[in-house]
Amino acid sequence: MQFFFRKNKSGMNRLPASKQTGQQEGGKAASNDNAPLSGLLQVDLQELRQQLGNSSDLIIREMMIGPDNEIPCAFVFIAGLTEEQSVYRLMESFYTHSEKSEWGNPRKNAGNMEWILRHFPFAIGDIKLTNHFQAVKSALLVGHTVLLIEGCNQALSVDTSGGQRRSVTEPTSQTVVRGPQEGFTEALQTNIALIRRKIKSPSMRVETRQIGRVTQTDVSIMFIEGIADADILRQVRDRLGQINIDGILESNYIEEFIQDSKYSVFPTVTNSERPDSVAAALLEGRVAILIDGTPYVLIVPAVFAQFMQSAEDYYHRADYGLIRLLRYVALVISLLAPSLYIAITTFHQEMIPTSLLVSLAAQREGIPFPAFIEALMMEVTFELLREAGIRMPRAVGTSISIVGALVLGSAAVDAGLVSPAMVIIVSITAISGFIFPSFDMGISIRMLRFVYMALGASFGIFGIIVGLIALVLHMCHLSSFGVPYLSPTAPFRLADQKDAIVRVPWWQMYTRPEALHPSNLRRQPKGNASDPATQDGGGQNQG
């Protein structure tokens, strides 16, 4: 094979005067991104070098093709973004067939890229034709290999994307005991494939666009046609189209732009790193937004009850709300336990039984701080330990956070800075905060906890009640892509209660959530063969 490597930094080799003149003229003509290819190989290569800043990872492989090896051509790609073995197989295959093909008029046919496509088998990746520098650069930056031929003002882009990627592994933040153990990766196409393996339907639709003026990040919308509501789809497309920022590096960039309430502490867009959870959301009529470079997929619309549900709820026998009810109890404890303790011990001592009141008074004897300052110190200390455990290396992070909490709590009690009852309240609050399946909802509750502590210290239980009323009114005002945030509780929908706090068996969930307005509401027909109500003593279907 007669090809050689041409360095990028040193510019072009010596050319005849006529070609140098043509190169200068061509370079002036191609001074902007939208300029067309000139058809002069060295001119186009030099322009690509200049527009890409003579980057050292820009690889240019030149070779001579044709029956007598008289036609120059070049393969251009960026190292690290392509699968090098695919590039080399492409080059070898192209050169081999160039020797065997019947060229006819080599100079004429080499300048006709469509003739090249008809006579040369390209068995690697997707193939596109372009004649502008902007399209060529865009193809190079997503891992394609571009073929340029002397005398041809078109370029051939072959998909050879690859390089080092993280393999599919177990999800790290949304683990389950029973269920699929695969999670999304940072590769967009891999994530799309993981969802398609769950839903093998021709109605699955994928729409991809680039967002970010500099990063040009691929963002894909996935939905099931015939199930997803058209109005929700329109809102998703419109909100994504209005994003104008220089870079998108993670899914939260998109989330903050498309969420309904910009300043609410509650998330109105949920995310997941589990393909099975995203597939289940698509089957309900929701829309998934996948962003290249992050393993977290956004799901819209999102309602409050959705943040209290775990994927594992659907992989065990129906418990009719036992586990989910426990999560709501943990929600109340995590939100109100410190504030209620502060309010009762400060303003409402008459609500405490006499024996318990005497015990608490004995514990607080000698404590120099009021209950609010005491609780605030403990909560801030625990938040510091939590963040330290996350930021430290995994080998020591967990042990440091646990040991630190035990040592500091015991030392604080021995030093007379806090009471033992306060340590118990903060510990129960912290444990309850870890039960939430959604990390985003946990952050919201942690923020609101300090607000209610201040209300309890200022106005007692009356302040907490007023704060709860304001919180409920705020949540009733929220919506996510037109869907009420407290649905299906407010407004109340009886059919959707089968998968709210209570999760009934699968054979009883006939319909999809009505709040999402799916185009096809029916999930399964009534009188299913698996429904015990439709079976006789011998287990035969009566319907």
C-alpha cells in the first residue's frame, strides 16, 4: 500500500508554483466555515489544519490510488475519537479495491464521489457526502473518518467512531436487590441501545439534535409513538430548542433550562441511570432525554409520587403500599423531627408527659445553648460529615463518616454541648433521609428542614403548621410539562391510585397514568388470563 503520513504542524510540502497559487486562492476562498471544498487536495487539507488550529491529534493519511497510483487522496480523522482498527481496515479495503476496479477514465471518475460510492464497497459505518468545511469538521469531531480525493469537491464521511469508553456496569446510585444490574454509560448510542433492548417496538422514536455552541453536545429525545402525548412532546422540543448556551457537559444543564419552576426547591424533572426505569417511564407515556457524556437520563413529566418510588417496587410481589408508606413516614421524620422537638421543648412543654419532661430537663441541665442552636450545630456537623464522606476516597470515606458521627456525638454529649435526646433526634432524622430513592428529593428535604427548624424556634408548632400549609399550596401550584405536581392525589384520580402509595399487582393495573394523557390509555385488557377474578377452580380463563 502506497500511503504516507503528512505532519500537521509543519504545514504543506513543496508544491509546483501553479498549485501554490491555487492553494493561496483556495485558502482565501475558504476563509469561513460555510465555504465549499475547493477540490484541490492540498488546499482543502491546509484549510482543515488552519480551522482546527493545527491540532496535534488531527491525523492525515495520504495515499495514491488508481490503476497506476496517479490519483492523490487522503483519509482524515482525529485520534482518540475513532476506532483505529476500523480506520485502518477502511484504508486498506479502499486501496485494494482501487487497484482492482475498472476505472475507465481515472481522472474523471476520481472526481465523482458518487461513482466512487457505486464502485467501492464501504462496509464500515454510516456514509455521508458533503461539500462544505463545516460539515467536514462536524464529522471529524464526532469520530468520523473523512475521505478527500484530488479533483473532487465532495468529501466522504464514514462513521468510525469509537475510542475508549466505560463499559456497561452496575448502577452506582440506584441499586436494587432484585432486578436488572446494568446501568447507563457516558456513550449516547450505547444508552439508546440499552433502552431499545428493553422495548423492541417499531414505534420507538429517537430524535437527536446538537445543543451547545462550543461543545455541540448530542441530545436525544426518546418516546413511544402512539403512547406519548403530543402536547408533552411539543413542549419538550420547544424548550430544548430555546436553549442557547456555549456548552452542555451533564444532564443537569438541560434540566435547569427545561424545568417548569426555576426557583422551586422541588425537582420537576426526574433522572435515572437505569435502562429498566427509563423503559418503564416510556411505557407509561413519558419522554426520555438522553445527553451524550452522562449516564443520567432525564424523564419528563415528573410528579411528586414518582420520587418516592423505586424500581425495585415492581420486581417484588405487591405489598399494597407497606414499603412506600414507610418512605412517606421517613419523609415526615426527616422534614419535621428536629423542628417539632425544638418547638415542643421551647414553647409547648405541657404536651410532654411529666416523666419524659423531667428526663429531658435533667439532660438539658448545664447545656449552654437553646434547643435551636443545639439542633443547628448537630445538623450542620452531620452535613459536613456527609459531604466529607462523599468527597473522600471510597476506601475511607464511609468509615470516616460513621466513626466521625459516633465520636463527635459522644464527645459533644460528654462536653455538655448537646443533650443525648438531641443526638437521638438528629440520628433518626439522618437515617430517615437516606431512605429516599431519589437523591434530588433528599436534597430538597434537607433544605426545607432548616426552614422548619427556624419556624419551630420562632413560633412553635403554629409556625410549623403555617409553613406546612404554605408548602402544600406551593406544591399544588407546581406542574411538570402541564401535569400537576401532586397528581394523582391533587387532582384526585381514582384509577391512578393503583400505583401511588399503593402498588397493586400487575394484573390489576389495566391502564396507564391518566394524568399523562397518553394516546393509548389501556395497558392491558380487563379479564386477563392471569387475573384470578377471571379464572375458575381449574385455572381456566372464563372471559
